[in-house]
Amino acid sequence: MNPPKISFYNLAWRWHFYAGLFVAPFMVLLAVTGIIYLFKPQLDPLMYGQLLNVQPAAHVLSADEQLQRAKAAYPHATLSKYLPPVDASSSAQFVLHNAGNELTVFVDPYRGSVLGEQDATYNLQAIVRALHGELMIGTTGDRLIELAAGWGVMLVVSGLYLWWPRGRSAAGILWPRLGSRGRLFWRDLHAVTGFWGAAFLLLMILSGMTWTGFWGKQYADLWNRFPAAMWNDVPQSDQQARSLNTATQQTVPWAMENTPMPVSGEHAEHMQHGGMHHGPAAPSISLQQVVDLATARQVEPGYSITFPTTATGVFTIAVFANDPRNDATLHVDQYTGKVLADVRWQHYNTVARVTESGVMLHEGKMFGVVNQIIVLLVCLMILLSAVSGVVIWWKRRPQGGLGVPPLRHDLPKWKTAMVIMLALAIIFPLVGASLLVVWVLDRLVLARLFKQRESASSSA
């Protein structure tokens, strides 16, 4: 007589339930904020057209004249970044700190008039980006997003196991049974949407995790390497280029985040002897010279110029291009105008190229409107899957209970699942630590509660 076939279905369902319980709220937030940020190129002109658009004229003011107009309007401000006009009908932008606020000031490059200002950290897109990246609560939010993304992988893997046909017909597997009602309809909707969206969701999760503060940094440190010779003759500071990126603003590409920031040559000797000079920046070259340098080096329009903040600092010309093949990051000596580093796509290794391409696909920028539509559909699938999962749970949960899927106590060890969990724990350490915590709680707390309830039911 053949022994009965062991089914791990309920065990997979249990872990899928735990993952969904934690991940669903984050997935809804990430999908909604992702959709808003996805259409930034269309929303910004509609919302801020009076700031972004100008009437072209015959004469364009130099970058230094534009700078003087911005300084005159905000005499006590500290300027941190300049964004030249992208085309003939676009305004110039200056990012500055004024009375404790970070502002973006828009200047007409033809007439020199200040068109207005925008809070650089509390406008729609900045808020959306900060929510999407760190829940607007800094490092804690970043770690929570990373945990949710890692558990999202667990959600996809366990969901595919539950979806597996096991001899069932294609209806309810490849397409929902539209004639069904109630929980069965929502179950089909959840399973089918999850199956068709699984690969896209994994791509979104993994490409997004490269920006996280813990896993993303380790990933960059491990894989994102440049030839050491590129920095041999360049005096370096103890800062990395990632210091130019914030939750609300992206300055340098991902591939550049863990590269060293050079120092301007006049103070290189002091740096090498540990006597770093922290005095204020006093550039000898003009802003227009930096712009001319970017033009001469054929940097794609849309770049920004970050000002040096100390006497050892540099100008940084950077474009985080929609097509990563046009990425450029240049560091320029503030005294001599010498280009200390000029890093382009051809300098990226294979991992950096794949990662940058994944990020641009994630943000819907690489293939224009087509890419936006694809990412929009993925976000809608994520929302539908999350909402349908919550509805299924709500319909099946017992009154006054959480509705954790039941589990047999005599199951043997599921070796395949253990291997998958071990792999996730190694690849995503934060997820591994949380898996251990959940497993302990499930075994020591929830399992005992269920046993007590079962005993009480049997006695009754």
C-alpha cells in the first residue's frame, strides 16, 4: 500500500498569508506613489507650466547673469545646484537653501526675471518620491520598504506554488471564471493577476531594492566597480558621490553612488596630510565656464551642476538620463576648471549597466510612453492583486479571529521551502532576520494558541 502523498499547500498558504499581511499595505502605497511619479513628465507641465515654460527671445543671458538674478532675489540664500534650460522654451532652475527651507527658484534665461519658487522637498513629486523611498521617516522608513520588498519576493514565490494548476482546467488559472460569484471570483482574480504579474513584480522589486540604504549599498559595494586606475591621479575626499542624492532628489546615477568625490587641486596637499580645509567654497571659475565645459563634452541636456560647498569641493555635472547610455558624471576643479573625473556608460561594468537599465525601466523612462503604459499596467496589477487578497481574507476570516490558515502538526520538514528561505535569508539579510522572528512567533505563540483552541473545541 502506497503511503499518502504529503501536501504542503497549507504551509505555503500560511507563509503567503503572513507575507501578504505585511506586504499588502506597502505594495498599495508603492503602487499609488509609483503611478504619480511615473507621470511626472506629463503632470509637471500641467501643474507648474508658469514656472517651467518661457517665451524664447533672441538673446540668452549667461549662466552667471542668471545666477546674479537669483542671488539678488534671495540675498541671504545658499545656492546648491543649477539646472540649465533643457530647451529653448524652458526656464533655468536654481536649488537654494533660504531661511531653513530648500527651494527651487525658476528664472527666465532670456529676461532674467524670477518666475517663482517651489518648495524643493514639499511639492507633489518630491513628497511622492520620499514616500516611495523611505515613507518620509528617513532610515527607519527605508528599512521598512526594504523589508516589504524582500517579503514581496516571498509573496511571489509562495503565490506561484499556490497557483500551480495540479490538474485543474485553465479557467481560474490563466483567466478568471467571470461567471463566478463571491469568494471564488475574488480568488480567481487574485490568482490570475498574481500569475501574469509575477515576473514584472519581481523586476520592479529587485530594481527598486538597488536604491535601498542597506541592501542597495551592500549590492553596490559588491558589484559596482570601476578600474582603480580611473582614480589614480585624482585627489580624493572621504565622501562618496551618493552624498549628492537625497530621498527627494536624484543627482548622480546609481552606478556612481559608491565612487569617491575628488577634491579641488589647490587643497589636495592638505587633504593628503589629514589637514582638510573646511572653509567656504570660493570658485575661481565661473558657472558659465562649467556650462561651456558640459557643452564641449557633449553632456545630454537635462543635466544639473552641483556647486562646491567647501574650499576643497568640486563642481559636479551630472545627468541621470532616461536612456542610461547617455549617463554622465563629471567632477570639475573649482579653481582650475580641470575635469578630475568624467564617467560615462562605457565605463560601467556589466552589472552596473543592467542595474541602470532596470532602474530606468522601473521608472518608466527608458522607452517613453510605451514604458510608462507597461509600468502603469504593472502598478494596476499590483493594486488589484493586493485588494483582491484583502477581500479573500476578509470573506474567509472567522468572526473575531485573524484567519491564519490552519496547519497540520505532523508535517515533515519541507526541504525545498527551507532551501528557498535560506537563499532569501542570505541574499536579503533583513528579510532573513524577520523570517526567523516570524517563524519563532508562529511556532511558540500562534501554534500554542491554536492547540489551546483545538483542545477547547474538542472538550466542548
